[in-house]
Amino acid sequence: MTVLQPRDAAIGRIEDGDTIGVGGFVAVGIPEYLLEGLGERYAETGSPGDLTLYHPAAEGDRQGRGISHLVQDGMIERTIASHWGFTPDLMERIVENEVEAYNFPFGAMDHLLRDTAAGKPGTFTHVGLGTFVDPRQDGGKANDVTNEDLVDLVTVDGEEYLFYESVPIDVAILRGTTADENGNVTMEREALESNVLAMAQAAHNSDGTVLVQVERITETGTLDPTDVVIPGVLVDAVVEAPASHHPQTYAEPYNPAYSGEIRPPAGGAGDSDNDSVDDLDERTIIARRAAMELSADSVINLGVGVPERIPEVATAGGIADEITQTVESGPIGGSASGGISFGTASGHEARVSSTQQFDFYDGGGLDYGFLGMAQVDGDGNINVSRFGSQLPGCGGFINITQNANQVVFCGTLTTGGLEISAGDGELSIEREGDQPKFLEAVEQITFSGEYAREIDQSIVYVTERAVFELREDGLTLVEVAPGVDREADVLDRLECTPVVADDIAEMDPRLFRAEPMDLTDAIE
């Protein structure tokens, strides 16, 4: 019997009070047709309401698509997510205490799906210790109306761990490319597999329902079994979506490089080898200095913002072949995408699920994590997850920063109108930023300096004018740019008081020259 159903029949299975799991990664691979239909059903009938949304990524586009279809009065009672940066309407309701909310690390949420499917009571992991997810701080609770404890601190053989309690999924809303009449689903035109299998298994084994949006239907027996990502035994309903509601990402209807159908020629569009560093701005300076931390044959993860420029300076510096980029969503190798297509990659050598990628990350597979830093304090703590009324969330930041062999945080010393000029091996601050980023205390601990010191992790903080390291006594100033006054331009611009190293050095003058910087001598 075919599982193919009209959209209204499929979403009609969802009831008041259900826990809904939504697949996809930020703006990639979102089951837009089903989410839109579910939002329309509620607007017309007032049902289903009081839903709990379990959505590991911020499935949206900041323009009202994705999860935003469900942000209606009375429709969502609780959200459990890693990030809300692409769903600002839901973020606003969380901040206004209209919705209960938990902010958990992306990898912990993915692994919790798998453990829920396996019938386990929850997930044991070190990920989140010392951060706002730790129950000794906020326990991941994102606002004042969220009271239930879902994370516990436990000790096993004298070691501390966090225990994330299982969250049974009543309905999984997923997407793929092709489904046969038995509900077997492939993903050959998708940019990512994300966590769809773990989500489907968690829902099925919770006696729940699995709904899958696809691009097309084929006859039973025509799919290669090795291409099937979601087996039909897990699927309750398949809905064929119109092309307008099934873009590969919210930025592009279909890019064959993202799915691995083609590999762009070297120097072609979308290939980082075609990029050159034309403007010697603060981002280029920071990326150059961060890239100096690399060693040969490095497996890396790049955060958004300044870290995205590291492949450009690595190419210009002659060390592009020494790094393998990975993305928490699953791609390995190639060139990671930025902007609203973040999570995808072109020319990648392999693609695994995000669940598997976080296995690799959490176990120490990453050599380097290059991440941004919005707020820093004297203990080396970083906040990227909460700023007053802005609550983007942690995403995969905690998994990456707690488990990479070395973490290099990248960002300017101040923000808000900062203007610099560089040339002839020196840096000049033309206009200081209005807001300091190095504070007496961060608003929320997304990265714990104390935990990093406990596990003897190498941590470096790179700005355009100074470099800091996390040492035993805390944040330590180790380098200052030539042309910059240590007191007036660095220490006086910090609200915290770092340790000043006895062996403080001058940043490499080549960082501040217009010509590409040869980085081959930095590789060990």
C-alpha cells in the first residue's frame, strides 16, 4: 500500500500537545511545504496547538519561512533548539516569556535523538560542562517561564558528565528527494543528510509518526537500496511538494555542486581557490594571524564571520592543501559555503550525517576550530549565544570549542564603527569602535575558560591589534601589532584586566602589508 498522501491528510495526523521534530539545517533542506501547510491549518482551525518543537537547527530564513510558519499565538508551548538566529519571530517570543525554551548544543540534540530511538533514558556527555547548559548555571533554560530540569549533572568513575533527558518525538517532519511507493526515501539532490535518519528512528520508536516531503515519486523497486537514507519501514506518509516549496536551500533552487552531482573546476565560481585577498582590512589581518596557528594536514571547522576568510588567506599563502574543511552539518573536504547557504559545501570528498559528524567532533577528531567571539572576559570565557534581547543560541559552538585540539577565536578588539589602516608592516587605529568586546564578565558562558584549562586545551584569541592566550592565570596578552600603543590602544580598551606576558612579542609585520602573506613557514 502506498504511503503517498495529500499534504492536508499528512499534517492532519498532528494533534494538540504533540512534540514535533523538524529536520533540516538552518536554511538547508527544510520541509517547507509541510511546515507551511501546518501553519495554515492552525490559522484556519486553531489546531494543533500547545506544541513542543524539537528542532536542532534554526530552520528558517529570517523572512517568515520554515519554523516561522508555526509562530502563532497558542501554537507553540515549548521549543528545544540549538539556535534561533534564522527565526527571529520565535526568538522574540522566547525573550518575552511567551514560549518555554531550552537552548542545547546542536550535537547533544542530535545524539539525544539517536539515544531516544535506542530506548535509552537520555544522553551522557561532557559537552556543555561549565557553560550555561550546565545545571550549576542555567541548565539550558532560556527564559523565566522555563522551569522543568532537562539536564542533570552526574559523576561516573569520578568524572563529571551532563545527562540530557530523552525527549520522545510524536511527529517527525522531514524531507528527501525521491520516495518509492513503500516510503523508502533517497536524498540524491539534497545538500545534506543532516539528522533525518536519527529523527525518523526517534519518532518511529516513540510510537510516533514520520512525515516526509519529497521532490518526486518513483515505482517500488526502482531505488538503489544503498541510496536509501530513510527506510520505508519508518515512514507513515510521503507528500510530494511543488518545486516552489522544495528549494535545496532558501538561497538557491538547486546547486549541483552542493549535492555532489558536479565538482566545480579549480578557479570556477564557488571555488575558494579563485578567491584573492584584495583589501587589507581587519578581517584579513585576523584571518592571516589565525592561519599562522595551523599545522600540516589539519582538519578544521570554520565558524561564520571572520573565520570564513581563512581559506582565502590560506590559498594566497600557499597552504590551502594543508587543510581539510569540515562543517558540523556533515560535509568533509571541499569549500564550505557561507551566508544563508551555510552548512553546504562544494567539491567535498565525503558527506556524513550531522549526527556522525558530531561523533567525530566530540571524540576529538578536529585539529582546529576557528570561531568568532562576540564577548570575552578575563577568565577566557566567550559568549556568542545571548546579548540582552537577542538570543541566537549556541548552535554547534559548544561541541566544537570544547572538543577541538586547539581553538582559535577570531574577532576585532572593539566593535561599532571601528576603522583601521594598515601598510608597510604597521597598523593604525583611525577610529575606535564604540563598544568593547573584552568585558569584565560575559552575559552568558558559551565557552568556559575554566573547563578548557582543566582539560589542558590550547586556546588563542586573535584580534586585529593583539593576540591573547588562555594560560593558567587566565586571559594573557602575548602579542601586540607594530604601530599600536600597548596601553592606549589595547589595555585601555579592555574592561577586563588580562595578564601581560613577560615575553610579549610583536605581531608579524607581514600581517600588515598589502601583498599576500606567505604562510608556508608557519606550517610545521
